[in-house]
Amino acid sequence: MAATIKDIAEKAGVSIATVSRVLNFDETLSVGDETKKRIFEVAEELSYQKRKTRKNLVPKIAIVHWYTEQEELNDLYYMSIRLGIEERAKSHNLQLATYFYDDFEAINQDQLQGIVAVGKFSNEQAEEFKKAARNVVFVDSSPDPEKFDSVIVDFERATERVLDHFIAKGHTQIGYIGGREAYREHSTTLDDQREQTFIKYLSGRGMLREDAMFIGSFTVKDGHRLMSQAIAELGDSMPSAFFAGNDSIAIGSLQALHEHGIRVPEQVSIIGVNDISVSKYIFPALSTVKVYTEVMGETAVDLLVERITERKIAKQVVIATKLKLRQSSK
């Protein structure tokens, strides 16, 4: 049975109203980041299905997270991966330390047998990790697949699945609200597979509308800003469907559509990516591509254990996705 807002409130020790407003990213709510973090983590934990595994190792490993703790609150995708890593590490009886980007330099002070690096890291950063621990696994990026283990998502197929669905439902005008990311140590902007696939797919069918593509960052705030911009600039030529690069962007976009009196999904359908735990609690419940973030975290730890104990050849695991249709799309 799925966890309810009441379940989350009881475990987090806050009111149902507070949980509801936090999960809907209500910026008017005056509540501290620690409370928000506790609510988000409880929501993830209650939707997480623990898997049993053997307990035969006790090395010390570390999670190195490319986000700061504050940034993680704006993109729950990475929080969910982190929680998957933490749970799997417990089941393997591993000692686990966690470092956020702000603590990057501190990893060299620890005696580590392995690192799980979560986020986007360059080749230069990968080599720095190698100095701190012999065994390194990357989650959500693959700096050097011949040298390092990695766990990535097939965002190309995920994007194609969303566009297939929109077209099958009769949408001929489809917009895009997305984000881009950059390595921490320099300003290079990374190509986003969702955006590139969106362009390639619709261009090949003569359906691409470049004027209906809006790019910012992967946050609720930018989702709201970009959808508001789309409404202002496109007016009556608004697409009947939007693909959002992640659920945070989709949630902000829904807020903007509500504020402008645009009915979802009657006038505009929207589908996000990730299926973060809060997606089913917002209104209307968000259609999204399920990314098995907990499995990503689990797989990363399993790969690290293999590396520590026996395997020498690098391995890349590509995680499949699943389209989950809810109320925000026809």
C-alpha cells in the first residue's frame, strides 16, 4: 500500500498541512530546510522497498555528492539515489561516510576502500577520486567507461516514450521545458540527452517548434519561470502538451499554468521525468517517466562491492525507465 501524507506527517513529526505544503513546494510556507529535508527523506523512505542481501563485508566507503545539501532539496532525484545507496550499504554491512560538494576536499583525509560519486563529474575529478580510493563507481554520469564503473539512465528512450505517447493521443504541438547542468570546477555546460533527443525526434517528423523550447535549470523555481515565459510569449499558439526535463520543472510548470487559469490536462498536458515521491501528491497528480533511482543507488553499491572483492574490468549499467500516466496528461 502506498504511503499517505498522514504516514509521512506522523513519521516526520509535523502536521499533515505542513507535509502537503512542503511536497507541493509552497514558497509561502515558513519552515526551515532541516524540516523540509526530513519530510522529503521520509517520503522517499516510505516509498522505498528494502531488499535483503548478504552481509559479508565491512569496508568503509563514501558517497560523494556533487550537490550541496541545499541544492539537493531542489532536486529530489539525487536525494532518492543517495537514500538507495545508504540502504544498500546497510544491507552489505558497510561503513558509510557522506560528503556533499562543500566537503569535497575532506575525502582525502579518510581511509576509504571505495567511493560512490553521485552526479556529473569530469575526467579530472574522476582522477582526483581515484587518488582518494582505489575503487570508484559513478552514478548518473560516466567519465571514463573503460576505467570506472558507472550507473546511468537511458534518457533517450525515456524521451522517445513520452513523445510517442503524446503523438498517439493526437498532440501535434509539443513544447519542452528543460534544464542544463555544468561541471563544478569550470563553466562547461553539459549537453542534455532529453533535450537533444526531443530535438532529433520531432525534427525527424517535421514537428519541432523551437519557439516552444525553454531552457533553464532543473528546479521548481525555473519550471515556474519558464512556463510563465512560455505563456506570455506564445499566447494562443501554446502547445497542447509539454515535456518537462524532470519532475521539479514539471511541478513549477503546473504552478504557472494554474496561476494563469490554464486547465491541466484539458488545455495543456504535461509529463515530467523521474517520478520523485512527491509527484503523486501534487494536483493534478503528475504523469512522469519512472526512473528507478533507488535501484541506481543499490546497483552502484553492488558494483563497488564487486570491485572491492574480485572484479577488475569496468562495467556500465544502464537503468531502464517506465512511463507512469496520472492526471496531468490526457
